[in-house]
Amino acid sequence: MTPMTSIMVATDFSDGARCAAERAAIVAKEQCVNLSLIHVMSRSALSDLRRLFQAPTEVEAKLVDDASRMLNEVAADISLNTGVLGSTDVKTGHAHTEILSAMESADLLVLGAHGESSLHDLMLGTTAERVLSACKRPVLVVKSPPKTRYQHVLVPVDFSPYSASALTMASRIAPLAHMTLLHVFRIPFEGRLQIVGASESGIRRYCEEEQQAAEQRMFELIRESQIDSNRVSYSVERGDPSPVILAKAEELLSDLIVIGKHGQSWFEDVFLGSVTHHILARSTCDTLVVYK
């Protein structure tokens, strides 16, 4: 994986965005990379302001200047707390378009979540969904105020090439954290097996074979990643991926979930299949989505 050189955080000045900026600074400091902060002002909203209130052009310029002042204040606060001084940029236009354009020169995008249910709402047609769907770089969604560097990372894997990328990115973002690899499998047509005469012993044998095969592939994945094996543990479980992943994160008190966008089975087209969608919407910890 190409070395990381820059991190970008998009902010709307909300509390959630402030948490995202602080986390981005912590990661930037650990990685010794550049940090940039961007705020996008809606061009259509500025047009509505002129039309509805007959505001002169000077008012629009003052609003942009005020946004620049606020963004510089955020950067100054972060620098005071972390020692990382980020560059700032205020743009006007469509938020997701400007963010995606700016991301062409960054290696990681950091976004904030705004509350218990807001990300669920954001994932249904707004800026965050559009960015997450179209961005080809890793995207970190921050859910909690960062108190320290990441301590325990959960990495769901399906053994596709994206699993290796997720594990490598997890190790990079959280270089001192303990990582737990999780593979979840399901029995095909499990609810209908009795109809076709499948025995309990046959189902049990299938599960045992899946368990053994997954464990072997876990060993290979860890070995090929060249990550210190003392930092990694694994779990293979049967069930529906989304609730199993969320339950495991709660059980382990994970502060970060790292998940691939595509894969061979339930990662395939996740925004249609809903696994990553559900993890982003329902997890209580930060979530990093890896695209390659």
C-alpha cells in the first residue's frame, strides 16, 4: 500500500465535525503527514440568500470571510491541543463535488457524525452518502470525541483482496492497537434445509468445515500482512454479518471498525447489500471504510 502523505477533514463546524478534526489531527501526528481542513459553502444557499433577502454581493463575501475565520479558529484549537497545524480552505459549490475534488490530493478523508441517528439519515441521500459512495480513498467516519489513539480495532474480513487492504490500513491508522479479525459465515438457505432433508449432523459438519477453513485463511492473512501476530487475534462466527459485527464491536469495546467496501460475498456492492451501510449507521465507534 502506498505510504500516506496527507489527511483531509471536511467540517461544517458542528460538534461532530470538531471531533472528526481532532481525530484527524491525532492520526496525522502519528503518521507524520500533512493535515488539511475544508469547509464547503453551498452555492445554491448563497443564491437563495441573494434572491430571498435581496442581499448585496458584499454580504456573500462577508459570509465567506466569516467561514474562513471560523475554520482558522478550528485549526488553531487543534494545533494547540495536538501540535498539528493544518491548512484551511473554504470553497463554494456542491459539498460532495468539492470534497471529492479536494480528495484527489489526499490519502484519507475524515468526516464527523452528528448524533445517534444522524448518520443513518446522512446515509440516505445526502452529502455523506454521496461522498462515501463515490470516493475511491479510505474514509474515516468519527462517532466519538477522541480521548487517545485507537486501542482496539475490529476488522471484518471475507478473504477477498479488500480484506488484506483493510487489515493493512487498520495497522497503519492504529499502529499500537490490538486488532481482532472477524469472519462471519452463513449456511446457504439455512431456513429451508429441513425441507430438503438436511440433518443436524450434516449442518454441524458444514459449520465445522467452514470454521476450520476460515481459521486457516486467517493464519495466512495475518502471515501475509507481516503484522506482529501478538497484536492480532481472530474470531469466526456463524450468523447474519451486520448484527454479528456490531455485537462483536460492543463485546470487545472496539473504538474503531475497519471494513472493506467490496468483496466476494457479503461485502459485494455493500451499499446495495446494506452491510457497510448498517455498520456506519448503527455502530457506536468510529468506522473506517477502505476501498482498495
